Amino acid sequence: MSPSGAALPRSALSLQARLLATVLGLVGLVWLAVAVATWYDTGHELDELLDAHLAQAASLLVMQRLDELEGDNFPPPPTLHKYQTRVAIQVWHEGRLVVRSTNAPEAPLGFGEAPGLRTSVIDGEAWRVLTTPGREPDVLIHVGELESARHDILLASLRSIAWPMLLALPLLALGIWWAVRGAVRPLRQLGQAVALRRPQALQPLSAHAVPPEVAPLVRALNGLFERMADLLESERRFTADAAHELRTPIAAIRMQAQVAQGATREPERTQALAATLLGCDRAARLIEQLLQLARLEGEVARGGGAVDPAGTVSADLTATALGLMADLELKAQVRGQSLALLAPGPVHVPMPGALLQVLLRNLTDNAMRYSPDGARVQLSMEGPAPGQVAALVVEDGGPGLPPEAVARLGERFFRVLGTGQTGSGLGWSIVQRVARLYGLSVSVDRSPALRGLRVTVIWIDTPRADIDVGQSAGLH
């Protein structure tokens, strides 16, 4: 099975096998094409040469007088070559065969009196015949050669060429196999090095003496190892911090439960149980925030940046804010705080409604938590503007934050001391992750109207995959 769970095809070949099959197939096709071209070219040149020999023999006969060729004046020539008997001569005068060689047939080698080269079949044998008029009138000379002789000569010529080529094929295949095996050796070595690594070994692979073709793969693997190391380190840090933060509310809950268990008076027991419930609520909120942060970090780790850049998923910012304020109204009334919403109407942003609610809840909850009793918390929405899809401004009437605290916003479990408020410090980490995931611009400064903290979130028109959250005023 492959890492993705899909079964690899049984017929899948290795890279070396595919290279060998491709190269050897191309070599075989080229060799076959060369053989066919050599056959054709050699046959053509051989025909030209032997036709020239026929023309030379015919020219010698043309120079002879007819009376010199007839009778004893033209005795049979001696056999000087094994192919000589396959060449025949005929001399015709006034349609009568007057002279012929011993191996020449009695039927005319050529048809008609038209001079030139042609192929004729006599008694089932093909002849290559040159016909030419003689020196005297009504004399016709035919010089022919058996086509089988030409085929034998051609095969003999090609045999001397084919044997070396056939013997070279295995050597060539062996050389190609050796070259391809050496070419893919770096890939095999890289695969073996990765296979032998321990699961916890995330140090970079050595790029020394790596071929240029393999170097991008090594760099990609090293980048993957680096990201995995960062992710594992983040998870280890997250686990340690979460365990540390959960220890405090759990210890407080245990202590209050022990107080309630040992209380002898009802008011004391009631107070301890109320503190226990408050500690449970705090632990539940902390766990909820931890789960939200873990899910967001998982999205960032898988996507590596902004998701849904085309904006195919959207939510109404105004409607989400109205629903959130209805949920928080009772909590605001307990502390005498007022919640205000300024919006021109429906404002749609490219973000799922669930994550938009997470973003708004954390910003609004922080504003309410760190504002004094009776303070005002205001949410303002703006529609599309040049360079942006929408904008959200959250302002509160709290004391604000000093510059050094603003610079640390977004750090896990960071809380401003001396506020007297409980919290886990994870709210800004969640806001930061949402902003990074969806390419939002987030800035923090002081509210000129309410004199507290002002947070501005902008959905930019072209989402960036790796935006620097807090680029404007301190989320660095």
C-alpha cells in the first residue's frame, strides 16, 4: 500500500526498468531503421554497379561486327568467376538468334527493340536485361543477369555488415544497463538513506555530491523535515504549556472540593461549591480554546497558508456579530457593560461562519473581560473598499495595553498581569491563527473614542498565503 492508502499497480516498473526499456526500445528501433536503410541503399548501389557492368559488356559487343561474332569466331569464354554463368548474352539479327552464350535461353531476353534496362521473366526466372541496337542494321543485343545472383551478392554484402551490428547489440545493451544503473544510483542511495532513518531523526539530508537532477528532491525533503521538526517542537511546547495551564484550575477545583467536603456550615459549603463551578467553567473554556487552537494549527500545517482564495465560502459578518452579541448580552448585563454594533447592513466575508464566530467571540470576549464594569464595547463593520473586502473594528473602554504588552500579543498563555481577570492567554493565539489561515490583516492601537484598545481586522482583496499578522501596529 502507498502512504495515501491506495494500492500500487502490480505492473508498475521501477525508474531504472522504465529507462532501460525506453532506451533499449529506441536503440532497437534505430537499429532496425538503419538496417532497412542499409538494405535499401546497398541494393540500390549494387544495382547501379551491376547495371554498369551490363552496359560495359554490351558496349564491347556493339563494337564487334556481326560476322566476327558468328560461328567459330565467338567461342565460349572460359569461366573466370562463379557468378559468370549467371550472365547471358544474345545477339539477334532480323528477328533470328544468331549468337548466344551457353547459359542464355533461346527465348529473347528482352521484349521489343526499345533500348534500355528492364526486368523480364523467362522460364520462371527473373532477369535484369540491357537491350541495345548493334553496330549494323537490324542487329539487337541483349545482355542479361539473373536477379537471384544480385540477391545473393546483396545478402553476402549485408551479411558482412549485419554480423558486427548483431554482435554489438548485446554489448550496447550491457553498456546502456550499466550507464542507467549508475545514473539512478543517487536515487537508490537517497531512498536507502531515508528508509534507514529513525522516525525521530529529522536532521537534513546531506546534499554533498548530489547530482543537479536530485538536488531539488533533497531540498524538498529537507524542507519537509524542517517543517516536521517545527511542528513536533510546536506540539511538544503546546502540550507542556497546556499541561501547565490545566494544572492550576484543576488544583483549584480540587482544593475547593476539599473545602466543600470538610465544610460544617452551609454558607461555607455553598461558597466552596460556587468556586468549584467557577473553576470548572474556567477549565472548560481553556480546553475549548486549546481545541480551537489545535484545529487551526492543523489547518495551517496542512494548507501552509490561506485557504479558499477564490472566496467560494462566505459568511455575513453583521449577522454573525448580532448572534454573538445576543449570546453575550447576559454576561454584559452582569457587569453593567454595553455592547454596540455599527454596521451599514449585511457584510459578506470569505470565511466559514463557524470560524468567523470563533474570531469575533475571542475579540469581543477579550474586550469585555479586560474592560471595567460599566464600560462600552463597540463593534464596527465596513463593506468593500479599494484593496479590501471588508473591515471589522473592535473597541473597548478598558485601560488599553502598554507597547511592550502589545508586542507580545499572540504568544501562547501570555496574560497581562495586574488586571484582576482570569484567562488562559490563548484568545490572541486563536485570532492570530485565524488571521494567518485566511490572509487577514490585524492591527492593534488605542481607540480614540473609547480610550481603550482598538483592534482592526481587514479582509484584503487579494488573500496572501503567508501574511504577517500584526504588520501595522505591534503583532510582531
